[in-house]
Amino acid sequence: MVEVTLWGALAAAAGGTSKVEIEARNIRELFKRLSERFPGLAPLMDRGIAVAIDGTIYRDTWSKELPAGAEIYLLPRLAGG
């Protein structure tokens, strides 16, 4: 089980919930379980979400494991390189 902080519009799409505890081993599972639990997040995930794990941002790294006790934030993906 990991604790995830939803940033900005993501929290609003999850019914105002800014912190979620969810069972997931990697980013792919995290997105799947979040979209099942909060269908309003699905359109935002389709546009792109970045995942910050202990301060490192991951984009499209679906198999990245979520370590127990890690600080995990989901935020809208920023444009740019």
C-alpha cells in the first residue's frame, strides 16, 4: 500500500481528495487502480500525468516500482523538454 498525493486539478477530479492510500506495485498499477476508484481522473490521465517519487519525476515509466514509504505525488504533465 502506498500513499499518493494528488496535486491541483487531480485532487478536484478525485472529489476533493488530496491524499489516497492505494495498493499498487508500480506506476501502471497505480494509474489503473486510481482510474477504477476515481473515474473522473481518467480524462486527466489520458492527457498525461507525471509521477514524482521521492523528488524524481517520471513520465511514461510504467514499470517503475513504488517503494514502500516513498513520497509519491501525481501532477499534471508539464509541456516542454
